[in-house]
Amino acid sequence: MSDVNPQYIELRSHTCFSFSDGAISAEALAKHARQLGYTHLGITDTADLGGLAKFAVEAMSPLKDPTCPDAERHDAEYCKTCQYPVRPIVGAELNVDGYPMAFLARNEEGYCNLAALVTLARVGQWEEWDKKIQGKRRGRPKVRWEQVATHANGLHAMTGPASGELASFVRGGRTTDAVQLLNRWRDAFEPGALSIEVQLHYTGGHEAALASELIELANSEGLPWVATQDPRYVDERGRLVHDMLTALRYDLTIDVAAERGLLHPNGEWRLLSPREMAARWRGREEGLRESLRVAERCTGFTLDWMRPPLPDFHKAKVGAGMSDVDDNHALRRWTEEGMRERWGEPTPRQWQQIEHELELIANLKFPGFFLVMADAIRFARSKGILCQGRGSAANSAVAFCLGITAVDPVKHGLLFERFLSARRRKSRAAGHRRRFRARAARRSARLHVRHVPPRARGDHRGDTVFPRADRGPGRDARARLPGRDGARDLEARAR
Ligand SMILES: [Zn+2]
């Protein structure tokens, strides 16, 4: 891949989503990386993937920055300073059996495995649960090696910083243990998906010695080693914040934390530019080249990787006699049924709106989402639970026909594009397209069901029959939903 920065890619950045161990927002990190000339940047927050979407949206869709030194030329041309996209390399640092180790997703399967490991780390180990301890103090997320080994597909592993297990063995002169450990890791990951991590923060001779020994081990074992800086912030102010966070984590004042050696000894845990890293590792360039190789293998991330898997509607479709019909057709059929319940014989304008929305929903691959919502609403109504879709979803005629919302958007001339829009997708660059997808996802997330407490029941005004109330036996008591005025009243009363 030719567009990787030819000097170095930082694979191990942390954002403030490394709680109490990162002192920069994901957005600011993206901006800073762009200014430093990074083409790619790896994010490995500690047992957390929360910063990835924020980073990716900002990094891949850079805006024209008014503070950019070339701002006056922004109207005329594409600005390489502030509009250059930085592609995210997504990963996480995990505590594996007590030692930090980093993993990057090489593909979508790897991302799913990473997400599973983060979940496992946060859920904790039942056998370690001790009410006396956990009741007072929250534990730290961690996983066991066996869990990592079963989720290794699609992941690239890095062996961790100086406090990592491999570095600890090497520092203690336990070469045999180090080699055994490497063999265990090598067996678990795909060929070429393991790099020995080497860092230089200029903390003294012992660090330089450790780096040399790790490189020697890599060479003797025939494994690649990669230079990383493992940054937590981008400048001196960030370092101060990081020191404060560290002191807070140990429940100490900064002075005491410094006395006890808990703070980083210098400000070198900042994001260095590719040029600075090249200078730092002059004469040992293979660690820089390895960062480029890993970046190339882990560069395919899109926000689509983060789409939550939707439930399988196979059963529901079988029940409705549509077992061999895909989600788009099922959505169309249920919408058309609902349409007749709502409007009787639809007018050309109503038809046109429905067709327009269905096409867009299909293009954006959102039918499953509408089916989930309709199913949730149907279930709630069958149990006599009042509920109502809200937000900009009220602009969708399909949502109205499925009974998700109560406002007729055709009658009121509401704009569906406020809810979902494909216009940007067609007209803008790929980066902007992803930005839009993130927005669309956020918007659709707003289409959630609001539960109305039972005491508000029986207060339907202008009732409208729920369109696709289950038609099976025993469903005579069709669920009904309040009309457009009634919905607001009900919500107001329920509060
Ligand atoms: Zn600019």
C-alpha cells in the first residue's frame, strides 16, 4: 500500500477511553495525528473500544480547520494540512493473566473477536468474585490466556510494554520462559500476526538494555519486532493531566504519587511525529518498517465493522408464511399491510413516499432495524404495554405504517431525510460517506421505544388500529395505538 507514511505508524495510541490512563479525547488525537503527518494511527485503549467511532469519524472526515495555517486557501483547494484523512487501525490493550498486551483487528472477524475479549474482560471471572472485595472496590478488566487463544482469529498481537510478561521474563534473565511464552503466542496467532513490542522513552540505561535484549530475542526466534511509543497524550499539558489521573487512580496526591515512583519519569509518553520516531530509532529501522507492515495488514476498518448484528428474523418470517423472503421484501409486505390500515387505499403521494423510503432503507441496509422495532412494538402491544417511537423517526412513513410512530409524515409534510438520507453518500468522498453513516446510526439509535406506564392506559384518543397486529388465533384483542394527538397527551400524563 503506497499511502502509508513511509517513516513510521504509531500503533499503540491511547485516548481518554483508557480510563484514568489517557489524557486526550479521541477527536483531538485524530486532529493532532493529522498535523503530525500520520496517514494511519493505531488506537489501543485499555479494555475499551469506545473511542474508536469518535476517532474514526473525526480522522477519516477531516474538516476545514479555521486555525489551519493554510486556511486562506481552503476555498480554492484541498488542504493537505487539515483535510488529510488519517485511517484508524483499531485495537485494544488487554490485561492477560496480569500483564498488558495489545491486539489490533486485521479484519471484521478480528474486530468481533476483539469486542468479545473486551466484553469478557469487563464481565470478570465468576470464580474470582469476592463480595467483600468487589463490594467496596471495582476490579480491573482482565482476560485469561485461554480466552485470548480462542478469539485469536483476525487479530494481530503485540507483546506489550516494559511491564508486559515477555519484557518481565527478559529483564529477569528468564530466557527459556520467554521463548516458551513466544512459542505459545506464535501457535495461537496466524503466521505474521505477532510482533515483539519494543519501546524507548529515554528513561535510562535499563530501558535501552531491555530494548536491545528484546530485539536480540526477536532475531534469534525469527520474529519481527515493532517500535511503539504507547502515547497517552500529545503535549506537556497532557502529561500533567495524565499525572493527575495516575495519582487519582492510586488515590494519592500528585506529590506522593511522584515520590512513590508511580508517575511516568518524563514526558515521553506523548505522540511523537513519524520524523521524531525515525530519529529515535536511527540505525534500527526494522522496527519502524514493521510498524508499516502491521499498519498495512490492519487498515481495512470501516464503521460497518461496528454495526451490531441484528436478530435473525427467520422464525418470525416463517410464522408469517414468508420463510423464503428476504428482509427487504418482508419489510415491504408488512409496510403495505400497515399502509392500508393507516390510510385505506393510499393516494399516489402516499405510495410515492413509501416507495422512496423503502428504496433508501434497502440501500442503506437498514430493513432489519425497522423489523426489530416493529417486532418490539408488536410484542409490547400484544402484552398491553403502551409504547411509542420518538425523535426524527416520526419523519418516516414506513415507521408510521408499521405502527412504530403515531404521526402521519405525509399528511404533515415531514422530511424523511431528517431521519435517513442517501444524498451525502452519493455526492461526497468516501470519508464523508462514513461520517454520514455514523450520523445515520446515531439518528436511528434515537428511534427507541418509550414505555408508557400502565396508569396512562385506557386514555386513547383518536385511536388508530395497529397495522400489523398479529393475525394469528387468539389475537382478537388487537393492540391499538394512540393517534398523533393522543401519543403526546399520553406521554405528558405519564410523566
Ligand atoms: Zn487547512
